[in-house]
Amino acid sequence: MKKMMLGNEAVARGLYEAGCTFVSSYPGTPSTEITKYAAEYEEIYAEWAPNEKVAAESAFGASVAGARAFSGMKHVGLNVAADPLFTAAYTGVNGGLVIAVADDMGMHSSQNEQDSRHYAMAAKIPMLEPADSQECKDFTKLAFELSERFDTPVFVRLSTRISHAQTPVELGERQAPPLRVYEKNVGKYVMMPAMARARHAEVEKHIEALGEWCETADINRIEWGTERKIGVVAAGIAYQTAREAFGDTASYLKLGMVYPLPVSHLKELASKVDVLYVVEELDDFIETHCKKHGVSVVGKAELSPLGEYTVPQLRKLIGFTDVKTAAVTPPPPRPPVLCVGCPHRGPFYVMNKLKLAVTGDIGCYTLGAAKPLDSMDVCLCMGASVSSLHGLLKARPEMAERTVAVIGDSTFVHSGVTGLINAVYNQSASTVMILDNRTTGMTGHQANPVTGETLKGKPAPVLDLEALCRGCGVNRVSVVDAHDITGIEKALREELAADEPSVIIVLRPCALLKNVEKKPPLVIENCKKCKICLRIGCPAMHTAQSGATEIDESQCVGCGLCAKLCRFGAIREVN
Amino acid sequence: MINIVIAGVGGQGSLLASRILSALYEARGETVKVSEVHGMSQRGGSVITTVRAGKAVYSPLITDGEGDILIAFEQIEALRYLNQLKPGGTVIMSTQRVMPMPVLTGAMPYPEGVTDTIRAAGYKVIALDALELAAKAGSPRTANVVVLGAASGIIGGTDGEWDAALAAAVKGTHLDINRKAFAAGRNAG
């Protein structure tokens, strides 16, 4: 039976069919849905961990215990999980251990577009790269087999267009191997220098063995075209784009494994075509391999290391000019915005009003950087709002009076809390505002330690952020309602003036959560056209031709923030 | 090979429309690939979904200038993805306006005469007030299915095929209201 599946859903199906029983992940676009779909299988225990490092280490533990285990993450999440994974390459596995990493070429929803293949080579962990949903499922299953056969974690590399494309998948039966025997094995699992030296030698051996395996594996295959002029080496989504661009006359080395890479296929294809292109988005990973083995290819000399490839871009290589499309004036851009009723809008309005410098973080609230809220000076990676503020204040102590770190609840738990401990320990007068909206918002409302339920929908203890901050040694912790802009301003003024670390928890559940009440739309009468209400950047408000503000009643959820700003009482609830 | 572009604003129901189209072509035994947008763009941003169906489909994306049909739930979004269409391609557009932030802040005007602009650029246009038709059919939230109904004549397919596709993609209690919305669009298109 065939079923249309997202690449991510197909990876989850692969987990199910391979008999994987343990999944731990942290959400991150474009990887999130793997774990969401995995959790829908009763046979799979699946959880949201506080961060990718915890998730990968938990999956490692389950593997040592003998289970087939998995963790899924986005490319920048792999940076967080890199520490355990580099050494898990040394320990190897008991039950198969598979790590999916989803790259985001084009940065649809990310802060960088790093190429995760370098991790495979750096950590000496083999990496498979599927090119459609069927392969997402098949390669996930294969990854478990390789993991157990070669005693190594295995990466499955995805990308936005693979993870978020639906293509048909042939469903198979679940074949669950029994839990493997758990045996204490200090030489294998306790990585002190003496044992690690021996294990490093094992890593080199199995990578060499995998190199031999990939020379004959059917996931690396040459697809001969009707002509012998153009040859293309590609994997993943780049393979699909190349097939569109060069058609059936060209010949392709379709790679299913991107580390280690085969040599014999390359030499064979190169010897039979006039010109061999390497089509790979981002870095020259395959190209470097080709050159190392003396295979002459055309790659980054002609193709960009930036973003996703398009068909016209690739066709230019073979002399096609751009497709003629009718030119129209580009319409106004439509950047993502904070939603109507969003609890982040109030605090950002206040920060803008007070002209504060803001160290920001990763989440919906990064959108507070955009006009008209326009309140962010720095945004680097998860957790960095708190730690970068600390460093900033050590270099410029005078900025403590007008600088605040802004971080969400999930992100604070992910990696903000360690920065807060540092601010207390090393004594900077940091003011940290936790925008606690009771969910992991941007990735689609995943449960986290503050939400009171698990990924499987079971009740869970609620992490008390206030007590956590006090436990870190912060004496000044206050809690304010996100729509109480007067209260937020008062708290900010007080805490910025304080000569010690402080935390303001700005609390209100995300407006999109199902249990959040929506009120009737507000109405405007006798608008004085001062436009102060527009400073909150609410998408339900705009200026009419008369110059007066209008509220779009199909969008307004009656949050009332705009009414609080109107000095003339012109905005009110419907009686 | 058929290439359909679905353009709209995050939350307007592009995914459901793509699932209905996908079900239609699957039932015909064609290979289908659909590219979706998840994540940041869903926060009120511009969203493009592509549906490709044929004997063999490689990329889930549509090459600029090779799209057959552009289904747009919003006027600006129709303009934004016009370059995906082949010359002479057809736009089926809801006349709904959702103001993007640069328009809300007064930095840019909302473009006027969008239908004429599209025609002048050499494309066919079917424009309809899908929001009103959806409201009449029972729920403004089905405006996406109204537009799809309006596109169904161009796309082709019998009433029975479309109804089966709707039933495959729409869950339980919402099916009836979506059937009404689809019919309203099909009659208007």
C-alpha cells in the first residue's frame, strides 16, 4: 500500500518498521515532525527533551541498554548535540543508534545554513542522504542495520525540501528485533584516555570497512542517460533538482551515502562522460572528495555555495538562458509577524518605548526585531541572549541600565539557564526577561518542561521557572502578565536600575493555544488619528484612507492591548 | 505533467488544498509530489505550496515559468508567485486582501488593479470573492476550498472524482461544509 507522506513522517515510519523503541528530540524546523509522527506509534516511546544534547545522550543510553534508539534535530541542533555524538562514534552502539539532522538550505526558518555533512567526516560517523520520502523510510531502516553491523551511530541527513515534501511511500511491516543483551563493557563505553585510544583505532577500522561497503551498496548507483555527454554526481534534493534540469540524456551518480563516499562509481562515470558536474548545495563536500581521488569535476567554480539550487540555475551550466516570465512590479513583501493576540507584543512595545538595547534569542519573539517593534540588537543562537548580555555588560557595565536579554520559556530551559547561572556566579547586573508563553511556539506548539504534559499527552510535573531562577541565586525575580504593559514597564525600570542579576517572567499563554479564550473583536469610535495604537504592529489594525485606524474584525481576537495605548478611549469592547 | 502553485498567507489553508489535489491525482494513478512550508513563514508570512503530478516527478518544486495553474488565496500573493506560471497560464484568485506589515505601517500601498495587472502580463485570470461565497456556504474558513472549486474546471475532473478527493482529504464533520464550499466555487469558476 502506498501513502503520501512528508519526508519527516516517512522517517518516523522507518523508525516504526525498524522496531525503534526510543526517540528523544528537541523541536527544530525542518526536523520537528519526525518526532511528532513517531510519538503517534504506540510501540515507540517518544519524548521532547530540553535540548539536543540531552536528547542525543538519552538516545545513546537507550542504545547501550540494547534498544534501537533515535534522535532528530535541525542542523544547528546538531551543534548542541555534537559533544556526545563525537564520542559516541568511539563507543559505538549496542542497539542501533540513528541521528537525523535536517539542514535548512535557503534558511527558511534558521539563523544559518551550515552543511551538516562536515559533522559526518569530523566525527567519523557514516551519513545517509535520502532524496524522497520513500528513501527517508528505507534509509532510516538501513541506518539501523548499518549502525548495528558496523558498531557506530549513523546520521540520516535531510533538508527542508525533503523533510517538508510529500511523496508516495510503500508501507512495510514492523520487524522489531528484541532488546539486545546489556553487558558492562568498560573498554567500550567508558571513554577515559586509555580506552578511548583503543576505540579510536576501532573507529578508523569501521570507517574503512564502511568505505568498502559503500562501493557496492545499491544506495549508490549510476543511472545511465541516453547520451554520454553530461554526468552529474548528486544526493538528496540536489539530485532531484539536477534530474529536472538535465533530463534523461544526462547520466547520474545518485549517492545515497554521503560519508564515506565511493570512489569506483565516480571513476566509472567520469571515464564515460564528456563533463562531470557535482551538484551539491552549500559546501564542496563531494567535490573535494572527487579531487582528492583525482577525478576532474565541475562544481563550485560554476555553482554558488549559497542557498538552494533552482532548475534555471543548473541549466545555465549547459548553456540555457533564463526562462522568460512576465515582469510585474514586485508586490509588498510579507514577512512573518507576531500573531494577532500574541503575548510577546506587549513586552516588545515597552522595550521599544524605553529604547532598550535587547539581546534576543531563537523563537517567535525573534520577530520583535522587525518594525514597528524594532527591539533587538543581537540574536545568535539558542540561549545566547542571556550569556551574550553577560559578556556585553562586562565590557560595558554602563549599558546595564538600558539592556535586557529576552528569551522564551522553552529556550530558557534549552540553554538559557546556564547563562543565568553564569550571570549570578560571575556577577553581572543582567536583566533577563523570560517571555513565558507556556509552549514551544515557533516550531508548532510542542510540549516542554513548563507545559505540564509530555509529548505523548500524559501529565507531567510543571517546571517552576520562578523557583528555578531563585535556585540559580537570582534574588530579584518578578512575574508580570504579558498584557500588563504598565506592569512590564515598571518592572523593567526597577530591574534595569538594580545592581544585581534579575529576572522578569512575562507570563501569558500563546494566543494560538486551543484553551486560550478568544474575545469578540474590539471597535474604534472617534479615532483621533494619533496612530499610537499602530506602534504595537498588530496585523489586525491598519490605517484607513481617512487616516483613522481600523480594526479588521475577521482577525481581531479582542486581546485589548491596543485599547490600553489609546489615550482617548476610542478603542473599546463591544457592549 | 501538471504543475499547480498554491499561494497564500500562513493559516489560509494551503495545506488542505494541496491534500485535496494530491488525492485527486493519486486516484488517477499518477505520481504526486507536494512541497509544503512549515515553520517561520507560517507566522502570517507568505506561503507557497506546489503540487506536481505526472508519470515521473523528480523535484517537488516548480521551476519558474513552468507552472500551469496558480491558485491564490490573496491578491498580493498572486502577484508574488506569478513568475512561477508559464506564459498564458491561469490564475484563480480570491479577491481577499490581507495587509502585510509594510502596508499596515503605511510604508507601502496595497497594489490596486491586481486582476488587470495579471491580465496585462499575459495570463488568464478567474477572480472571485471566495470569502463571501465561503461565508454563504457556512464558514469563512472554507474560502480555500471555494477557490479550489473555482479552479476545478480548469484542472479538469468529474464531480465524482473531486468529491472522492474531498472525502479523502477532509476529516469527518468538516466534510459537508467543505462540499458546499467546493460546489459554490465550482459554480462560480
